[in-house]
Amino acid sequence: MATWDPGLYARFGGERERPARDLLAAVTAEAPRTVVDLGCGAGGLARACAARWPAASVVGVDTSAEMLARAAGTPSPVAWSRADVAGWAPDGPVDLIVSNAALHWLGDHPRLFPRLVSHLSAGGVLAVQMPRNHDAPSHRIIREVAADGPWAAALGTAAPPAPVAPGADYFALLAPLAARIDVWETEYLHVLTGPDPVLQWIMGTTVRPLLDALAGEPALRERLLDALRERLARAYPMRRDGRTLYPFRRLFLIATR
């Protein structure tokens, strides 16, 4: 798992929080007793769950000490837990498991998602949002630049997260295990400002493993960023009004056991 810069990630906090709000708005659970946010990051979704269901026990789980420190800096009734999200297992059945922009970092979804559903109580809900932007120009550029330059050998096995499957694949995977499944995709048209906004966006997420791999070679790291900056500026040109449009597709899944 990549290291995280909470400040850089939060630069586009409004844009990143909107899918979480949309996911939570689609959850119809009335009074869950236990709620777990997997990959909670800085804790916005977990705090929103605690506000919506004040009687629930809410736990935010993340692998990043930096993100959890940021989460704990805002007072709330949420309990924060540092754990490997890939191997997480609760002490008992959970009424609601939520995850916003986290599970795409993990592989083996055909095993991961059924295992998460197995941790639900009867009538429990799994609610997940994952970026499905792997074929966007920004992500193609990352792959192409990483593979073609003096940094290629140094990057080794570092790579962007694995693609998220089409929604129909998750439906077929969970249909035998869930009483009800709702899957949809939304493409957000983010309106970004400032210099190199798409580069700044991906530096907070998809490019993190590459930057980590080059942490000991700052000159090479800057050359990689320069190459990304140049190509991204062509793929996502700034408008005359100073704004840059960045389409971003996301997959939503809600499964009720």
C-alpha cells in the first residue's frame, strides 16, 4: 500500500467527498448497530455515518498512520483502528460495511467481496464506491510514462492499482450471496483550478506508488513528474477561463445480505 500525504489528498476534498456522500445517501439501512468504514482515510465518511446513526458503534479502519492521525484530529465518536484492510475481519457480524475509494487498491476481488459479505449480519449491507477510471487518458498516461523512461527500472513492480471490473461482474459474483444488489456507475465532471490540477489530483492517489518507489532518487522523481505534467497538460488543456475539466468515472455497489 502506498504512503499517503493527507494534505495533498485533501486539496480536492470537496470533489473526493461527493462520491462518499452519494454512496451514503443510497444506503437505506434504518438503524445499524455496528458500522465499519474500510479504508477510512481522513475519516469523513465514518464521521458522516456516526452523525446519521448516532446510536451505532462506528469504527474507521485504515492502514495509513498519517491518515488516521488526520482523522483523529477531528473530534467524533468514531473509534479509529489501524489494520491491514486486505486481511481485516471483525470480531462479530457487522450491520453496515462502507468503503469509499479504497478497495480498488486491493487485488483478488473475487475472494475479497464475498468475504466482506460473509462478515455482514442478516440483513446487513455492504456499500462500496471505487474509481473505475483506468482507461481514462490520465491513467493511460501514467502507465505509458512509467514504462518508458530512465525511471522504468527503478520503479520495478510499482504500478497503479488494478482495474475495477464492470458492474455486471460484481453483480454475478455477489448474486448467490445477497438478497438485493444495486450497482451503478457515475461519471463526475470535476472542474479544477490552479496550475497542473490533474497532476496534483493523481499525485494524491494513483501516482503514490510510483513516487514512493523513487523516494530515494529525487532527481529521477522530478523528471517523472515533469513528463507527466507535460502530457497531462495536453490531454486536459486549461480553458480560457482558467478552469480544467477532469471527467472521472466511479462504480457504486450496495449489497444487502
